[in-house]
Amino acid sequence: MTFIQTPDAPAPGGHYSQAVVHNGLVFLSGILPITPTGEKLSQATISDQSRQVLANLDAILRAAGCTRESVLKTTIYIADIDAWGAVNQLYAQFFGEHRPARSVVPCSPLHYGFGIELEAIAAL
């Protein structure tokens, strides 16, 4: 088991790793719209929050030794389901022709008032 920690994504705010690699799979913790330097984008638009989450996803995947094309499954938590259209458009642009399995979970406002959180599983 390998624990992933990269300065190119925000440091964990608790007792967890950005990702864990085990048996050829990469399990990514929930990714919030926080910059690598720690700036919380809670007042940003859902589009800007989504872009940051996807940039963080890319950085953690790189640190684990894989790419977005390695993603098998994502779970997206969204505080305002009415914003789903904007999130889905950015998500589709990010992944292009690659179409991982996905769940979308409407939820109450997230930590720090964020509008989105994403977790993923990827293959090495």
C-alpha cells in the first residue's frame, strides 16, 4: 500500500491521504475546490470550483503515476443540483472521449460552504 501526497494539490485537512494505491488501483479521497496553496474557493462560481477540483484530480493522479484516462469511477457531491449542467459540461470537457462510471449525489452544502466535492477510483 502506498500513500500519495503531492504539493500540487491541497494538503489534507485531516487524518487522511490525498490517495492510496493498492493492488493496482488508486483510491482518491474527496477533492474540494481548494488551491494547492490552501485558498478555499467557497465564494467562487460552481464552474470555477469545478475547474479547481478537476485540476486537483489531475495533480493527484499524476503523483500516483496515472492520468485522467485511468479513472474508472467518480462520485460527485453537489450542493445545488440546479448547477449540474455547468458541472457536467466541464466534466465532459475534462474527460473528453473517456467516460468513467459516475454517480452524482445531491447534498447539503459541503464543508466551508463549497458547492462540489469529487472522489475517484483509478487504475494504474
